[in-house]
Amino acid sequence: MRIGIDASSMSGDRGGVGWHTFHLLHELLLQEHGGVDFVGYVRPGTLHQGQPDGFTEGTDIRWKEAARWLMRWRGRRDRLDLYHGPNFKMHTTGRYGGVVTVHDLWLERYPEYSKKVFGQKASSRRAKATVHRARTVVTVSDFSAREIADIYGVPADRIAVIHNGVSADFQPIIDEAAIGSLARELSLPVSGFILFVGGADPRKNHRTFLKSVQQCLPALRGRAVVLVGDAVHPFGDYRETARQLGIDAHLRCPGRMSRQQLRVLYSYADVFVFPSLYEGFGMPVLEAMACGAPVITSTTSALPEVAGDAAILVNPEDPEELGHAMVRLLDDPHAREQARSRGFARTKSFSWVDAAARTLSLYRRLCA
């Protein structure tokens, strides 16, 4: 059985889908996959060092560089049995067709935020055609499965829910030198900081978050507010919003950070706030929990499904409710400790080992 997997999203700045693909593929290769050959398709120029970053020589997979416009014929040429597109698209198929992973339908629900020059309609038509062409549509939460059934009309028996896992990169770290270096770089006060991750993308909802900060500023008792991610987006700007609210002096906007730096921030944050309006899964919630950060997140989309009872859930469009939740955690060390304990327990429910095992089982079933 030969499985082709689109690994192109692992190139460059991986982002959420790129890291999903990396961890899934990495764990698939560690599974007992006797009788299964993997072919990983990457962008031209990716293999100048022999294999993509994070994979070692001798890994049981054949890497192939392939331009997207040539992918249509690769399934037949490379004698694939099945092709898996983990990034919304299915560029080719195998003898038994193809599988596509759809992580969320944010732009289907909110097409006004599409950055495409001619809008979202053409892209939506292509996406709908892809999911109906696939043998199985994989998604990462029950919430997204319902969205796919509702918006695209895909029968439930053709949708497979396989949750993401939590990378072993994220675990508590006590490193005074590392936090000291970041504190100097970001001018963090000794009173601590509140962490937000996601960039100025409107669905990450930084505006409501910053309004809540403004409303409860005295209760934060000098803590800084650290916003990780791109500070400027076509539909938002961290700094401009903060200036309008008069709280820009309290913000630290370091942009994108390495996973090691992010791990340090998660580990030392007084509170992690993730008030997203829409998520197909919400990896930062689990990453923060795995590092021991008390978490506040939204009552919307897949976030309650992922967070369970290990986070405080708030209406992401109500800055007053969000502010009260922050103050409640900041003022109560016992509540923060309880949140940490529940977070550690919650992350044990999400494993890349399990995700890979279920994915491999799906491949075998479709090729049976």
C-alpha cells in the first residue's frame, strides 16, 4: 500500500496546519506500518539538505519535490494507492482515491475576512468540490464535522474526526536565565504578565481582549500584556487598537516567536487568554495547558470541546465578562493552581500517537 501525503505546508513558517502535518507525518512514520510505503510531496527547493527540517536521514519515507501544477498526474505516475491532502486541498488521487483534511470553515462562515482579491466565492466552490470528491473528509473536532456536514452537505459517514495531539515540545520549563533574557528583551515588569497568542487576525479577537484589559487595568496591578503574533493584519492592528484605548504603554508586541520562547512565556504567564471567535480546534489552548498556564478561552466553536473543564470559558464578544475572568484568576492563587492541574490532566486526552494510529487505520480501511 503506497500513501502519498502533501507535506508542502511544512516548508518555511509552518503555522498551524504546517505543524499539524509535521507531527502527524512524524508519528505515522514511528507507527508499526508494515506493508505501507509513504511518499511525501514537498515544494521545489525544499530538499537541498536531503530531507525537510525535523526529519533525519534514513526516515522510512520517500521525499519528492513537486510543483503544484504538476501534482495532478503524480498519483498515477508514482503508483499511489491513496493520497492525503492535510491542508484543505487534494492535488491528486491514488488507485483508491483521496482523503482531504478540513481544519475549519472560518472563511465560509465569515467570507468578509477573505484576503483573496476577488473574494471567497470561487475558493468556496473549489473547496466544496474537493470534499465531495474525497473518499473521506478528515477533520479535527466534532464541531468542524458538524460545520462540514452543514455547509458542504457531506454525509456524516464520510467524515472522520481525528483530534490533534499536543507536541512534546510544550511542557513546563523553569529556566531563570531564559525568562530573564525574555524579560529584558520585552521589558517585562516583575509583577508578571498576561499572555495572548494569535496575531491581529480578526478571528483571534484581540480587540475584545484589549477592551477587557482597559476596563480592568487597575486590577492587573502593573502586569504587562504580551501579544504574540503578527501585530498587523489587513483587518486589524494590535498597536493601533491599544493606542485608541489608551493602553499602549502596557503592551508588549514581540511578533512571532520561536517554539522555545513561546514555551517559556506559557510556563511563566500568570494567565493565558485565547478569546477566539472561531476555531476548528485551538492548539494554543492545549499548548498553554501543557506548559502549566491557567487558561481563559471562548464558549464558541471547538474551544469548549478542546478545553473541557480545564479552562474558564467566556463569551468572546463580552469584554466585561472576559475582564472579570482575568481578575478572578489573577486575584486567586488557589484558582490558578487548580486551573494548572486541570490543564495538565486535560492535555493527556490529546495524543499525536493516537491521531497517527487512527489515521493509519483509516488508510488501511480505504485501501482494503
